[in-house]
Amino acid sequence: MLVLITRELFFSSKVTGTAAALGLPAVTAAGLDRLQELLDAGDVTGVMLDLGAGIAPADVLALLSPTVRPRTLAFGPHVDTAALQSAVDAGFPTVLPRSRFSAELPRWLRMLAAE
């Protein structure tokens, strides 16, 4: 399952709708508590963080197991270079401007869902 951490309903519909069209299960989480619940269920393969959600990238990564870690990706506005850099500094391997994430959404969803 893919988890999108965001508080933006319009964009979450785009992501989950695209995932459904690709046959990939995806859900949204508005905060760390919901992310933790989904991680405890044990079938999370990918986590996407909307840097506009007001959640620190380091806090997201801290919830992930160091041994069985889902793939991660962070995205945000290209003009918010501080937020993008904070995700890089926290350890997100893929950090993208929202426009690129959106333009290549099927590619990124498939990458995050890969077993």
C-alpha cells in the first residue's frame, strides 16, 4: 500500500485516483498518528510526504523501521527551497518539486509500490 501524507484534498484525490487506475492501493494520512497506524498494519511499500502538510520530514522517517523500510519520496513547491532541502537533509532519497511529481505521477507511484 502507498501512503500519501497530505492535508490537501484535491491533490490527494489526484494521487489516489491515479494509483487506483494503475491497480495500486493508496490511502492518505493527515498526520503522524495515522501514518503509524498504517505502518503497524505492515503492508506499506511507499510513503509520499507533501512538504506543505506541516510535518517535519525527519519525524516521518523516524517512524519507519530501519530494517523493513518502505520507499520514501517528498515533494513540495519549487519555490520553497528550504522545505525541499529539509527533506534532503532528513534523508529522503527522492525529493521533487510538486510539478515534476505531478507530471510523472504514474512513474513515481510504480517505483514506490515495487516489491
